[in-house]
Amino acid sequence: MHRFCHYYQRIADQKRIRLFFNSNIDLPLVWADRVITAAVLDNLLSNAIKYSKPGKSVKIQITAKNKWVECSVCDEGPGISETDQRRLFEPGSQLTPKPTGGEPSTGYGLAVAKEYIESLGGSIWCESTLGKGSCFKFRLPRYKGNNCEESEPRDELNAQIREGDKIVKPA
């Protein structure tokens, strides 16, 4: 995760945005796919930078909560209205907030992130207040022995994804 933040700090530097990373030293293992998890983090971090004005901050935090490991990416952007929040994870949604540096936005990133996280038995959501920024969070089940603590694959797609997964500690 430190390498990920270091990479994104270079991008954030172009807009004078500071990244802050915080996590427990001894995080438990999670049942995850490194590529899928990296793709989700890529989307959440790039969105946080994309929608933040110069001089603001983005905070990334990873914590263990009960049977889950939770990751949050919080920005100081414009925030998201309740109406837009209901459409956040719909494919192709073009919402009211616009990127602050003219960056492109297709409206598909969060829909894909949701599909990815749910395929691993996790969940993703947003907490936001207009004018105060947004906090996107996702959680993945903790690894315990040969199974996840909270959930098992619910369908054939999840079973196929999990079969090829590696057990990883959050990067």
C-alpha cells in the first residue's frame, strides 16, 4: 500500500494535493485478489484526486473491524448529493460533480469497483456530504484457515474467482 500511495502522490503533486495513509501495523490477512483490489484502489484514489481542488488532502486508511478488513479513501472534494449517491454505482452514471482539472470521467469506474468487491464477498459504499467531501469505503472478509470468516462464495462466478485467489495481506 505504501508503494501505491507513493505512486499516487506523484499524480497528486500535480494538483498540490497531499495524501495521508494510516493503517494498523498488524492487519489480518484477507481473502482477496491482488489485481482486483489494486484496480479498486486505483479507481478510488484517482477519483479522490480528480474531484479534489488544489491544496486539499486525501486520506487512505485500512483497519480491521470484526470479521472484515476495511479500506477508506476520503477526500475534501465537493461532496455528492443524496440524489447522485443513489446512482453512484450504476454503469455510465454522469453525476453533478465535475473533475477539477478537466480530467476525463466515463462513469463506469465505480460500477466496476462494486462488481469486483462483491465478487470477493465484500461490499463497497460511499459516505458524503455536499461541500464537505466524500469517503468511499470497501471491506473484504478476513481470512481464517481455508475459509473466509464471514462469507463463502455465493455463486459460480465467486467460486471461480476464489479458486484462483491468493491470500494476501493488504499491500
